[in-house]
Amino acid sequence: MKNKAIFAGSFDPISLAHIDILKKSESLFSKVYLCVSKNIAKKPLFTMEERTQIAKAATKDFQNVEIINSEDKLTAIIAKEKQVGYLIRGLRTDHLFVNEYELAGINRVINPGLETLIFFTAPEYSLISSTVIRELLIRKLPIDKYVVESSIETINAIMKRKQWKTTFSQ
């Protein structure tokens, strides 16, 4: 139980900031589940299936990362089912801390003993968010500085199916 963790998020799409957190997590745990989740407060650009495809492409070189998804279960419940003792959360800026603190407390009520570890992204990724990436995609602007190169082909194929022409480099 102590050697597994879950890194959950909407990952709409997964960014270099997410990958930075995932790399830090992978170095500490023998198994990290990257859980593509539904956030009822957000309206995603990509479907659950598409976000999962993009995450798989972005993490193809990771050795001990498994992509899972959840549209209807809380992360704390999934952690209990998978016998995971740690949740991984990432912080890009300090204004997100209060929300993460509250979420950690709620998760511990749902799953006593579940610990939340917070990693700070590297400074060069602190301005990268999925929201920014979605905005760039919608406006047909390059995203290659914000996502892993291995996910660009997948994003391009999905956007083409959505009949949106995109550009990924300048």
C-alpha cells in the first residue's frame, strides 16, 4: 500500500506541468496510477476517452505509470479499491493551496489514512495549465511548448476528428 500512489486530475489535456509532477512521483513510488477524472465543475474540451488517449501518449515512456479513468468515483474511493496510500497533487502557484488543503481533508474523511503529497512544479512550468492549452487550441495557436511531444500527434488526430484545424509549432 505504501509503495503506490494516485495522481488524479481532469488532464484536459495533460501538460508539461503534469508530467513534471508525474516524474517526481514515479521516482518515489513503485506504481503510480494517473487517474483521468471527471470534474463536475469543469466543461472539458476533450471526452474522457480522448483525455485518456492523450495521457497514454504523453506517458508512453514511463515504466511504472498506469493510466486509469473515473467518471463516477471519487479518487479517495479508487485509492481504497486499489489499496493506494497516497494521493499526489501538484501546485503551480500558491493561490491553489487552500483548495488542495481542503481536498486533502475531505479525502482523509472518506478514506482514513490516505495521505496527500503535494509537489510544486518546476518554475518553468508554473504558468502552464490545461486551461491555457485549451484556449490556444481553440484559437489555433501553437501548443508545442506546453505539452509532451509524444502527445501532439494524438491531440492533432482528435482535433482533426472534431474538424478543428490546429497548429503545434511556430
